[in-house]
Amino acid sequence: MTDGTLFAAGLMIISAITHAGIGVAIKSAKDKLVLRAMIGGTCFCSALLLVFFVPLPAAGAWVFLICGAIIHFIYQMAQVAAFQRGDMSLVYPVMRGASPAMAAVFAFIILKETLSPLETIGLGISALALIGFGWPEKSAPKDASAAIGFALLCALMIALYSVVDAGGMRENRAATGQVFSYLVWFFLLDGIGIMSLTFARRRSTLRADIAAHAKVGIPAGLFTLVTFGLALYVFSIAPVAQMAAVRETSVVFGAVFAAVLLKEPFGRRRITLACVLAGGLMLMQIG
């Protein structure tokens, strides 16, 4: 592992930890749509303060920004739907676990990135272990199938936006020598869809809803700036498939947070899967 890859992986682990914490916040919220919108709104307002201090993104980056905003909106709605229907210890591993393999396929098709045989084996082990985290028990509730369906839709969107945003960041760096304008405009565009939908659905109670969720929603939004900003930056400097797999270690942190904070079961099976996951990620890095 090169120093650059090690640095990128370290940043991605920080992103993974903060992302798992945000997942707990959304799962715990009384109105998950409102909290998700507050996260987007906080990012939007923060980006709005910076938009006048960065140049416009490169012309070639706009198609990535627009496509990324659409994909991320679908991801946000699928995430809300999954958390409404299933425990975090069920849906979070599935939504995060299936995405690295999907990201590897899209990175190969769109960015022409390839994996060595050892990296491919490691990716497969990691993805299977992560999916195993959320494999439903015999006593799973009736909504479990729908929850897993929305979680898989999340995984697809995660894989797509990982590759699309990596392409956009690289395009912007190649044209302008920096990525900050892409980051600022990403967060600006990203908040529009979820805020507009929430305003339409919660118009009569929005003021009270915002007041009830502000103490969690605003900090979660600020943490989102960190977690997703770091992820986008890492995707622009390191192979997408490898870094997507590292970021999905968030599922381990998410399982721990769900057990400790939400009192959801962790169990021997998930401890074993966490060890298998770590082994798969090590194979990806060694390969």
C-alpha cells in the first residue's frame, strides 16, 4: 500500500465513522424525512456561504453535478423509506454492503478502473460479509422484505454516485486544478430536491417539525459536510472500488452504534462477519 493510498484510506475511515453516526441520527428521528431535509438544508446553507468564494465548476463537470444530484436525491428517499421499515442493524449493512461490488462494476465501465484477482476476491468477501450483517433472521418483521428492497436501491444509488462524483471531481481537477468548486456546488444542488419535497409534504407543520429536529438535524448536516466531502475528495485521488469498500466499514461502526445507542442486537454472528469484512478489505489493499 502506497503512502497516498494509506492516507486516502485513513480519510475514508473517518468518513465511515461519521456516516454511521448520521445513520443513527436519521433512524432515531421521529420524522425521518424532516431530519433528512434538515441535513440537506444545512449543507445547502453552508455551501451558499462559500459559493461566492470559489470559481464556477469546469464546463465538463456540470453533467456530473446534475446527474449526481438526481442520483443522490433517489438515495435520500430510499434511505428514509428503508429506515422507516427496518432496524438500522438490518438495513444499514445491506445498503452499505452491496454498494462496493456495484461501484467496482460502474468504475470499470465508466472510469476504466480495473481490479487485480486478489482485489476482486477481497471485494467479493467484503461485499458478502457486509450483506451478511443485514441478512434477516427467521423472526424478521413483515416489513423486512420491503426494507431490504429499499436498502438495495440505496446501495445501487451509492455505487452510482460514487462513480459519477469521482468522475466529476477528476474532470474539475483536470480543467481547473482544484476540486473545491465541485464540492461547494455539489452540496448546493444536493439540498434542493429533498428540501422542496419536504416543504411540499410537511408545509402545514414544517415550522414545528424544524424546531423539534433542529438540535440533531443541524449538527448532522455539518457532519455530513465532513463525511461526504472527505469521501468525494478521496474518490478523486484514489481508486473508487477500493475506497468504496473502505468506506463501507461504516457498517461495522453502524452495527456497534445500533447496539449501544439504539439497543439493537449485535450478536456473535455479526462479530464474526466484522472479522471477515476486515479480512476482505485487507485483501483489497494488499492486492
